[in-house]
Amino acid sequence: MATNLALDKTLLSTALELGGLGTKRETVNQALREFIQRRRADELIELFGTIKYDNDYDYKRARSRS
């Protein structure tokens, strides 16, 4: 999909340098992947402390073959 974007030249230049990628396209795609990954991680972090665990659950007994 062809898209025209007005990108901040300083940000793009810095991203190209730090990322070590060869093209602007690769750099922008990598930045988008990292953005998505971080947002999904933030969603998981919000779940911490909200899941109820069964204190009586014995994982060792559940693994036994008998």
C-alpha cells in the first residue's frame, strides 16, 4: 500500500542511525512493529494483579502420572 507521510526528518535520521537498517521503509516498519509490541505489552501489564489464583492448586500433583 503506497502511503505518503510527512515524517520528522530529525526523528527519521536518528531512527535510521540507531536502528542500523538500510532503508527508511525498513526503519518505519520496524518502528511500527516495536510500537505495536510495546502497546500489547502494556495491555498485559494492566492485567497484573487482576487474575485470581487457586491457592489450593498443586501443580506437582497435577503432573503425576498415577
